[in-house]
Amino acid sequence: MPEVRPYYSVRSLSAAYYDLITQADTSLQGDVDTYAELAPPAGEILELGVGTGRVAFALAELGFSVVGVDLAPAMLAQAEAKRANLAPHVGARVMLQLGDMTSLNIGRVFDAVICPFFALSHLPAGAAWRNTFAGIASHLRPGGRAAVHMPLAELMQRPAPAPDAPVMRAPVDDQGRTLNLYVRERSFRPRINRFDQVLDYVLADAFGAVEQRSLERQTYYAADPTPFALEAGLQIDGSPSLLGGVGEIHRYLKPASDA
């Protein structure tokens, strides 16, 4: 097997075609509306795992100011490139920052903190989650709200599809090129609730010839985020809401006072 890269790494096709992939992913439909409900009109939102700015720029279009943090330079570079195609007043509402959600130090507080598209579950459930929720709590105004999108644990234990059957095929341009996605390996380790799969991104020309290929390892950890949120001093803000049949959005509230 060729070299397996980390997910969203430099030169990875998952990063290069992130927007194409998420556009084809119907399980994300409606998530921006959910996050927009967390903050008052024209409020300030901190996004952890901002990626290429899919959510951040959509929120900016709605009038919110967003600070987006991400650990992957390849994703932030795409977000910066996308800003050039936005109306100047929209792009100006988003600030992008290279950083680690487990060691947040933005130096200000927000009306809402969001962690979309399974970003937290890329980290082991333990100290990393504890530090992340401590950072979320410290960056929320009293009365502010947080939302974390988590995958459904039971879906991680499904068998892998046939390795030669694409799970996604999306047109790339009007020249007939396509991006094809295969699952080459999949495993689940219940003792540590770790899900791993090797994804094969294949860019093919109009005749099916491979132009570029990227094998990437994707890892998720399954756990309930609520104990970590409560430990950080947050309160549960309603029941988790199902999104797209494959994940749930957990919402939390920072108490308005310590009284």
C-alpha cells in the first residue's frame, strides 16, 4: 500500500477538496442554522476546527463576527483564498487563526463557541477533551452557549464497504474529472472507543485514468462530551439534536453568574 498520510495534511486531497466533499455530504445540512441560533444577532462566535471556513463564512453572511481556529495550515490557506471571493464586508467579519483547541488563549470572550463536523472527536477522550472544554468555558461570556457536533458511536462499528466500491463520486470540473472516495480499511477498538479508517481519495480524468491519489488515515474517538462540559462549569442546554442521521449536536450553557 502507498504511504498513508494524516487526514487534512499538506498535499492531502481531503484538504484540497474539502469544500467539494462537504457539499456532497447531506448529513451536514442545517448545521449552520443550528449554530446561528446560539448567539444574538450580530453576535461574536468562536469556531474550533474552522477548516476552510465553510461554517464561519456562512455565519458571517448572516451578520455574525467569527474567530476561527484550526491546527491544519492546509485548511486555513484555503479559507484565506476563499475570503478573496467574498464581499469585503463579509470577509472582514472572519478572523482566521492557526491554533490548537486544547490550548486556547484568544484573549477575549464570545457569545457562542462551536465545534462543528466531529472536530473534537479527532482527539482522544481524556485530557484533550478536558482542556478543550476548559478553554470553551473560559472563552464564553456569562450566559453564552456552546455546541459540539459528535458522531454516533454505534455507526463507527459498522463493517467497511467493499474496498473497490466508491462511497462518493463527485464531478470536479467541466472537463469530466471526478473525485472518487474509497474506504480501504476500517476498524474499531472498543476498549478505547477508537475508530480508524484508511480513505483513498482518487482524482481521475474523464477517461477514468488516475491523475492523483491520496491515502489518508481518519481517526475518531467515541465518548459522551457532557461529563467534560460539566467539569468545566457548563450546564446542559437541552437534549442533543440529531443531525443527518450520523451525528448529534450537544449544546451547553455558561451560567450567567456563579450565584
